[in-house]
Amino acid sequence: MPSIHQVVTDQKVAQLCQVVDGGSGQYICFTRLVGDTWTICTSDGIDVWRLEIDAEDLTAQIELAEVNSEETYLNRFRTAFNSGNISVSTDGVHITMTLGQGTTALSFDLHEARAAEKKAELQHILFRLATQVSDLDSKLQKANQALDSMKMQRTSGGAVNLGLVDLDGKKKGGATKVKPKQPGMSVINPTSKKRKAARGVEFD
């Protein structure tokens, strides 16, 4: 049987994160994996509530949900979490996090973290989110640079084409330019002068 670390990693539920409206305020819900302990957390930015799940706990959760495999259970968890189908309710000390709705919903009772645990969880999610923002900024910057490069290439190519069109236009204009007709030259045979009509002898 694979370890919980492998199962949680393979099913991509080790580092989920969502912000939800809990009625009394917003909560950030997230998961993390340390060794063979999978932790589900939520925080209002000040306090933290958490639930640690080991291999035995995961087996108990699967039996409670009446599903036939870890993969099915964690797939249901991931789908509800990623879609934001999460509700949070509190009685002041405990928080109940529910994923999904109806008979297929998964519920977890989270307990308020001790001071050291709270500090560790807030530090973890703070740096995790900061890293994600930095990665997104880096990807956006690279995408913008690639877009600018494509625009420059298109502009450069367009300038060359326009230059060729202008040169062609000049060549065509020179070839079709009509020389002005000099007085007395024949239209039919431009190299010969028109013959004047014969006139009789004029007497004063």
C-alpha cells in the first residue's frame, strides 16, 4: 500500500488553496503536506484552525464517506476544493469545513492552532502565496516580451514590403512617363516633323 505522502501527492491535494466567504468574514483554506502528515487548514488572517491527517485518519475518513478507494475520495476532495465549493462555519473554538453538497459532501472539524502552530502555518501560507505571485509575474513578463518581439518583427517586415512597393511604383512610373510632344512633331511618327500643307504663290 502506498504511503499517504505518495497518495496525496499523486492526487494533487498537497498544496490546494482557496479564499471563501464564511459569512462572518473571509477565510483562506489551504492544505499542506509534511512527511506523512496531510494538514487541512483555514485562517481568517489572524487565527488558524487545522486538522492533521495521517494514514489511519485517512482510512477512517474514507470509510465515513463510504467510498471504495483513496483515489475516489481525494478526487472528490480536490474537485470540490478547486471549484470553491467550500463552506466554513464556526462556534468560536472549532471550525467545520465542508466540501461539496448533499450526500457526497465531505466535512472536517478543525481545531484552533496553538501559538507555535499558528505562527508556522501563517508563515507557510504567506511565503507560498508570495512565491506564486512572483512566478506569475515572471511568466507575465516573459509573455509580454515575446509579444513585443512579435510586434517588432511584424513591423519590420511591413516596412520592407512597403519599400519594395514604393520602388516598384517608381519603376513603373518611369517606364510609363510620356515625354512632352514638341511643336511640329508628328504624333504617328514622332521622329519626323509634320509636313506643311502646300500653298499657292501669293502675290502682294
